[in-house]
Amino acid sequence: MNYTVRDSTPEDCKDIMRLIVDLAEYEKMANEVKLTHKELEADGFSSNPFFKCLVAEVPEEFKSKEGHTLVGYGFYFFTYSTFKGRVVYLEDLYVMPEFRGKGIGKALMSHIAQIGRARGCVRMQFTVLDWNKPSLDFYSSQGALNLTATEGWQMLRFEDDHLEKLAQSAN
């Protein structure tokens, strides 16, 4: 199948939000999406962006059943490991179901890895839900290490009131 992987633009934000909602529905977390395409645009395309995003686009003749040509995205940002150095963090990798199995997901992931290596990153890191066997199998087939299994890492986070309480405790 013919497709293009490219940097996203502010004009892509509505489509990226559509894909984010699709991913959230697949992950059974649709009620968690609070972001708007305007916030996405402001956070990704300001003078100091919080993230980067690649999109996969198909020609008009291959558009989706609903008429979309933007069919996948890879959402990433840069972070740092105090043990290893520069890291590219893959926040989301998503391809619409009807376009899976055509190399689009791997192309998005490969492009992000290429960008990371060009920026001196020593690893790419990401999380996957434990029940998402197709994704776990795909990443494993590409050589990804499951750190939960090999090193026992657990991912934790502070949200909402707990984050606010923690921030207030610094006073």
C-alpha cells in the first residue's frame, strides 16, 4: 500500500485527536480523553513544544471507509535517563484497524527511532497495556525488551488532586 510518513502540522490536530480517541476506545479508556485539538495544537506547535508527532497519510484513492487519509500517528517526546543519557519516549503509536498489517506502524516507529538516533538517543521507551497481546507481540518481534518481566519496573503516576496535594506540600 502507498502511504507517506511525515511530520504533523497544526492543521493535522483535528485528525490526530480523532485517532487519539480511536486509540482510547481500543484501550477501553475513552472517558480518559480530556484534551482538545486546540490544546494539542498549542502544546505541539508553540515556540517550545511539549511533543512531536509523525502522521501516516494515504493517497485519496486509499482513504478510509469514513473518508480519512490520515490513518495513523506516532506521538513522541524526548526525556533523559540518569543511567544512560538521552531517550526518545514513544507516547502513542496507532494505526486505524483497516490499515494495520501494511507496515505503517513499523514505519512510524522506525522513523521515530531514526529521529531519536539522530538526536543522540540511546534508547526508545514506551508502555503497553498488559492485555494488549497483539502490540506486545509486535514490539517483541521488533526486539523490544519487556522491562516489567526482565527488571520488574512498575509505572506509577500522580494525578489531579494527588498531584495538586504533592505540589502544595513543597511550600
